[in-house]
Amino acid sequence: MPPRYSAPGLIEFARSLLTAAGLDAAKAGAVAEILVEGDLLGHTTHGLALLAPYLGELEKGGMEKLGEPRVIADFPAAITWDGRRLPGPWLVLRALELAVTRARQAGTCTVAIRRSHHIACLAAYLQRVTDQGLMVLLSSSDPTVATVAPHGGRRGVMTPNPLAAAWPTDAEPVMLDVSMSITTNGLMKRLQAEKRLAPGEWLVDAGGRPTNDPGAPFSEPAGALLPIGGLDHGHKGYALGLMVEALTNGLPGFGRADPPEGWTAGVFIQVLDPALFGGKEEFLRETSHLANTCRASLPRPGVAGVRLPGEAGLRRRAAQLAHGVVLYEGIMPMLTPWAKRFGVAVPPGQ
């Protein structure tokens, strides 16, 4: 059986490594919490798997350690920051805190961030908002990366461009975190490193032919990931990917039209308070009715039951908080050299 680690122990381990790499306590704590939350929810390519690359970015100066975001625009319900390549999880948590406060006053608040560093797993932020009775939308892109082809194309022009959203019901929240491509760069790089094939023809090679070779977008000449819908219905994922680019690069005013700076993120955050729209009770009545109707839907043969988006992740999170976190097999070996270098004790497995 693989070792299990306590979630608080992993957070402290990550925080100690990030502090040793030069982040202050607030920034290190924010990044550590979000990374471990990603693993708790089962997003193993966007949890602690990112910690070693983040440490490398801090070492070479790709991630800024000091200071605050620069305010580009500040209106009651619309704020734009230049993130100055500061740690993405810290920036997003700060932005969510601001958006929640202002949404309580205006009904909604949007924060657009340009030049953030990578923001890790989008789903990891969602329950912090829904626990307060609010709805949240969150999306990101990296304007320095182009691995997802437009529908009908064979070369990458966009990133997978995830879109996350969550809202409360009278039970658990509905939580979604969906890339606008069939799969992600992180998963394809993992499969490539492990010499495994993608489960389906989710990519095209340099000649535009469908392939299950996960290395296609990273080869020379390069192929690309396919948008959601694949060869048949990829116009849908392509259109949604363009929308995410408009939200994350267009609104903050920085992106693919600018010179690349390294590992970057454009971020769009919107918080809505149902109490200032049709009313909190009415909102919950509607969201809960639909959630319950979906769960009661007669399942197809071979399907145990209909689930809501995020339900499996929340089950996994509860189980791992109770019994320990199972890390993907390559993560702790990747972090052990950093721990030795900084004199940080590796947490014991259970």
C-alpha cells in the first residue's frame, strides 16, 4: 500500500520549503494550502507535483518573492491588478477576499489579474467561497504557452484554459473545474515521462493526424492538444477557449500580443452574492431542486448513480482528511532533494 500523509503535515512541509526558498510566511502558507488542497481533491498533476517546479522558479527568479500586486484599475465592482509574477495562489486568495467583500455590497465583483505566476488547481479555491453562501467563477490561461489547436488546426495557439465555477445548494456545493481542451499539458507530460499513451486520440501530430502520443505538443515539429469535442465537435471547446482568453488576457490587458516573460498566468475571478439578486433562499431553492433532480435521475446501465460535478472530489477530500493523503508516486522523490538541500524534514508516511 502507498504511504499516506497527514494533510496538515504536508502543508507544513510545503510551507517550510517555500519559506526556505525565500517566500514570507503569508505567501508560503497560501501556496502550501492550495497545493495540498489540490491533492486532497484528487488533482494530482496540480497539487504538490507543482511544488518542485515552483521552488525552481523561485531559485532562478521566475517567481517574484517580495511585494504586492500593482493596482491598474479600481472600481467598486471591477478591479485589475498587475500581479508582478508574484505567487499565483497567494494572489488569487487575496483577490477572492477582496471580491467577496465587495460582492456583499454590489452583488458582484470581478478581479482581473495580469502577470500572475501559475495559480495551481482552480478547484482548490472554490469551497472557500461557497462556504460563505456565494457563487464564484474562476479561469486562467498562460499566454506564454500554445499547445491547444483551434478547431480544424494542427498547431497550438492556446493553453487548455481551465474554467472553474461553484455555487451552494442546501447540501454540498456544485463544483466544476474543466479545461477547454480534452486533456491538460500536465497529464500529457506525465504520460510522456512514464512512456504511456493517452487513453484516446486526444491530440494531433505535426501533420494534423489524430494521435494518442502524449508527446505530440512537445515534439519538434510540434502537434497539439485537441479542444473539447475533438475532431468532430471541437468547435465547442475552441469557442470556449477563446472566451477564456478574452476574460484572462483581454480584460487585464496583457497576454499573447505581448513579449513572453516566462511561466505566467492571466486570471479572471468573479464572485456573486445571490442575496443581492433574486434572494438567497430563492437561489438555494433553485440550485437544490436541480441538484436533487440530477441525483434522482435514472442511471444508464453500468452506472451506479448520477453524480454532481465535484461530488467525487469532495468524497475523496473527506476520506483523505480522515485517513491520510496518498500522493502520486513520483511527487515525494521529486521533493526529497529540495528537503535535504534546505534542511527540512520529510513528513513520515502513515
